[in-house]
Amino acid sequence: MLDLIVKKALVAEKGKVLDIGVKDGLIVRMEENLQEPAKYLIHAQGKLLFPSFANMHTHISMSLLRGLGADLPLMDWLQKVIWVLEGEFVSPEFVRDGALIGIAEAIRSGTTLFMDMYFFEEAVAEVALQAGIRAGLGFGILDFPTKVAKTPEEYLRRAKEFARAFKGQELIFPVLCPHAVYTCSPDTLKKAHQLAQEEDLYIHIHVAETKSEVEGALEKFGKRPVEHLYSLGFLSERTLMAHVVWTTEEERELIKSSGAKVLHCPESNLKLASGIAPISDYVRRGIHVCLGTDGPASNDNLDMLEELSTMIKLQKGANLDAKAMDARTALKIATEKGFSAVGIKAGRIEIGYSADFILLDPQKPHLQPLYDPIAQFVYSARSSDVDTVVCNGRVLMEKGELKTLDEEEVLHVAKKWKERIEGFLRDKIIH
């Protein structure tokens, strides 16, 4: 008996109406009229079936800080708003509640994998496991004290403990997260890299996000960020670099030769005026590019469909070339390229691939008439069109209803934190 059958979905990748059979988390059957019993049946007639999204860079608990510090550049936003509020409020409760809001939003917009870098990641893991979503989780490692740790050695010790506690789980996997070259000394970066090798972990780091970061690296190390990391032996196929907006020809070749991955976050880069990453050039060179939203306080959402549409249009506009990126390439970046970057066989609708997919309702004026499902998904669809979400064969949302999280609790938690944070900001302004 199959675990799940999705009946009569238009599989966009195939251009056919098919039944999808799922067993033990995998797609095992794809037929026009599948005649087998199943524990769970989804009638998908009239719906489009796509791979789900992999959000490869975020700080999901920052959903509680959404909308604060709007219209500031990155360093002002961090130093004058975010770090002040985090210093006051960050705790396991804050992280858990923020993750609850963020994960509910992520599922609603069709995401089944997210890569997170923050504090008290055990609390994020708790919610992710409850929700049934995939997550690559890591403690931010810094050279300055926070509520999590006081020294680089303490951050590294906590990261090692976390990694050993969460290794081997089906959906959650630990990642090492040194924050950036401007917040981690060469010694800290080397120790983080050594720990990643010892524990066989991916490394998730911010790289070359702004011009000022590049200028600071040149002044401090005599090298640009990518060059600096390469000189430390830091870059490899297990290095996941968020942003990578400002790079030279030489740096791009270093990225390609090392096998390091680029995690592109176009909307956050636009909102914080960081720039437009040369993604079409990276793709042309054969660099592995994935898509992420960044945190919901700098984007200010976790909507991967919106991110996908922004990415492709930016590449066309920045290059003055309508062929700079096509819809199918963009969709692959947002789906399969994300999963494969961390060794997960998902992001395609094929037998033997993980059953991570979404159903989309195209019966909306903005999606009709429907000529090219993939192109119209990329350019026209909205997250509110996502009808059903399946992760590893488990239904997380069906017909717009979350199945693993309580949406009333999500909204209650958001209201509670809004009152707390607004009270702090009022007192701070008054005094």
C-alpha cells in the first residue's frame, strides 16, 4: 500500500496530467491512472504540481522584528536597531516563537527546506520537527559577546554540542555558521573550518554582501572577502556563501574552482541597498547558485515565489538582456539547486526523488489564461495560490489549511511579542 497518492495533477515539469504515488517519503510511481490503494488521497484535478522551495539563507526567528528599522542601510540597521533589540529580547522563548511564525509563513508559501543561522537553534529545531519541515540549523559564531556566548571558543563549543545533538535526524541537520569576515577573525574562521571538517558539517556564512564589507576586508586583510576566505583554505564544496554581491573576475573563478555555493537573496539586497549580485554570470560560469530570502526582518517576508520572480527580473534588467535568465533556470535555482547543495535528493518531480512538492491553484484571474505553467508560475503566481504542501511525503498544508501547526497560536504569539517590543521602544524613546 502506498502512503500517499496525488490524483490527476498537471505536473508542470512533464506537461502531463499524472497520478503521483508516494512511499516512505519518496516518489515511487508516476502514471496517468494509478490503481493502487493508499493511506492518504489528494484529489488534485485542475491543480498544478511543482517541486517545493528550498530557502537557503534566512534567520527565521527574526520574524518578530519584521518591519523595524525600515529604510536603513545594512550596518545602521544592524547596529542601531537589530542588535539593540536582540540584546534586550533574544532568548529561547523569543527564538521559538519567532520560528513558529516564520515556519508557518514558509510552509504557506511552499517551502519545505530552510537554512537558518541564529541563536538558541535548539528552539528552532523544536518547532521545525513539530511542523515536519526540513531545516539546516546553526548557531551564529562571532568574535563579540551575546546572550549565547562570550568568546569565540564558547561559540564554537556550543556549536559542536549542538551539532552532535542533532546529527542523524531525518529532517533536521546541523550546520556551522561563522557570521562573516567582519565579525570573525581569521583565527575564528580557521577554527570553525577545522570543526566543520571534524564533524563533517556544511559551513553557512555571509560573504561580500556590501561594498563597505569589501573595503573593510581590503583595509584589514589586504584581500577582498572571497580572496580572504580562499587564502584561509575556507572555501570548498561544503561552503555555503550568502549574498556574494561584490566580486571580481578572479574571485568568481575562485568560487567556481573551489565548488563553494552562492546563496542569493535579491530582495534583502535591494531593501538594504546592498546591490545586485551578478547571478546570471555565476550561472554561466557553472557556479552552483541557490535562492534564499534572508531574514524576515530584512526582506520583510519569507515568500520564495516573490523572491524567484524578483531574481529573474533583476538579472534581465541589470544586464539589459531579456535572455540573461529563463524561467526554467530560475525555477531550478529556487528548488533543485537548493536541495542538492546540501545533499538532499529533492526539488524534481521524478521517481526516486523525495516527495517534496506543492499544488498550486491556477483558477485565479492573474493566472488565466494558462499557456505556459512554468513561465506563469515564475512571473505571475503568488504565495496565496499555494494550495497544498508536501514534505518528505507528509502533508503539511492541504487546501490552504496548515496541518501541523496551529495558526491561531501563531497569531497569538505575534500579538504578544508586538506588545512587548513596542513597550520597550516606547520606554527607550521616552527615556
